[in-house]
Amino acid sequence: MPDRDILVLGDANPDLVLRGGDVEPEFGQTERLVDEGRLVAGGSGAIFACGAARLGLSVAFVGVVGADAFGRFMLDALVERGVDVSGCVVDQERPTGVSVILARGDDRAILTSRGTIADLRGSLVDRGLLRSTRHMHVSHYFLQTKLREDLPKLFDEARGAGATTSVDPNFDPAEDWNGGLRDLLAVTDIFLPNAEEARRIAAQDDVEKACASLAERGPVVAAKLGREGGLAIEGHRVLRASAPAVDVVDATGAGDGFDAGFVVGRLAGLPLERCLGLAVACGSLSARGIGGTATQPTMDEALEAVSAS
């Protein structure tokens, strides 16, 4: 039997979330005041790992952080939430990445210093961890520039050991929208873009047509639609789920909560519509607080939201 449910490969960096007031900066040495600033656990992979652990699964995270205060902050945050970080690499030379998030309702602007975010590569992934998990998730594909070329082999190895795989592409700062991703979908079980990412990767204006095009490459596609909920396509099946009503404080990391809910549902053997409902509930509930992890739901809370929607 596998030792853990999920192995996450990806990014871990603090998010400095600034919200309320004048969150749009102005150059010319102009100082503007915001209502609140908070340093929270961030990085798509780290937020996903915390969300899956909060839902009751055993989770290991592998990424690269620096030997600095930000790196220690992130490792401590993951451990506090029950995530195994024994496979993480601490780089003695390079700094941990950091993101500054200017949050306004359910929208945000993000400034990221990559630091060690893009330094994970296949040779740093413990093969014992890889072969002893039920599922392997890769976060922020487009920032994992050193890992990308190793992923087809890693996915083949994980699937050969009986695991399933998933990818969240996140935004592509280079706006190339491929980088080997389209080929990787052939060995990906679950693909987790948001609506805009799906449209750009598939080069389709309509989100449903975009997701259907991506699903033709092999994976189940579950897309985040923000306040409109979520969309899932498996083969010729197309499902939508509406979002439960919540008071949105900060949508940072809501997509990663969605990912965690969907993957956890699939691992539990739930029907597709139940997986999508769980994903939408997890993403929506995580937006109740500042940062991606503060209000991530338990399984009971998520299922209650699904039943109420």
C-alpha cells in the first residue's frame, strides 16, 4: 500500500497580501495607504498541499526554498498544517521566492520574485516518495522551468507505480502557453486550469470548447470559473457547478483549494459531478479569509457547502 495519498511537486513562497484602500501603486515616490497587509503561506503547490491535508489526506511536498527567513516560514507553515516536507531542498545560496499580492475583492495583481521557485528539477525528487504515493500533483507548470523537461519521465514513473497525476498550469509570464505542456497532457490524468488559462493554452475563445479540446488530449479537465463556479469535462461528458454564496475577503489561492477538492474527490472515487461540486466548494470557502490557507475547509465543511448549493 502507498505510504501517502498525495505528493506535490512545486512552489512554496510567502505571499505578502495587501488589501483595501489604495492598492494600486503610483510611481513618483507616491505613498498610498492600504487597509491591511499580511504575510501568509503562499505558492500554488504549498497552498494545494495544505488544502488537501485539511481535507484529511496524507500529503508530502517537494520544492526548493532558500536558507533564509522566508524559507523557514514556509517549511514551518507546511509542517503546522500536517504536510511532510522531508523531501524539500534548502538551497544555501539562493533566496526563497516571494509574491506581493494587491487584492481587491475577487481580483488581484501579483508581483513575484522567483528566487528558488523555478529551481526544482527531476534529480531532486526522492524516488522513494514518488513510488509510494497514490497521486502526484504538479503546481505552477509555467514557473517550473527546470522541472518541465523531466515531467514526462516522472509522470511515467509515477503512473507505472500505480499513481495518478495532475497539473495546474497557472499563468504563463512568458505568454507562450505551451513549453511542452500540451504533450504532457497525454500522461496527465487531471488538468486544472482556470478559464483564461484554458482559453490561451487551447487557443480557443470559448472556455467550454477550449476545455473540450484539452480533454481530447487525454485528461479529465476541471476548470475554475471564478464566481461562476466550475466546469468539468471527461470524454464527452460536460458538467458545470455553481459556486456557493460566500463573503469574499481575498481570492488568493482559491484556485489551489479548488484543485485540492477535485483531486481529493477523485481519490475517494466520487462521481465526476460530486468531485466538481467539492472543488467549487473548497475554492469558494477558501476565499473567506486573507491568503490561501487561513479558511481552507475541512471535508465536513466542504460537503455541507456542496449540499447547500
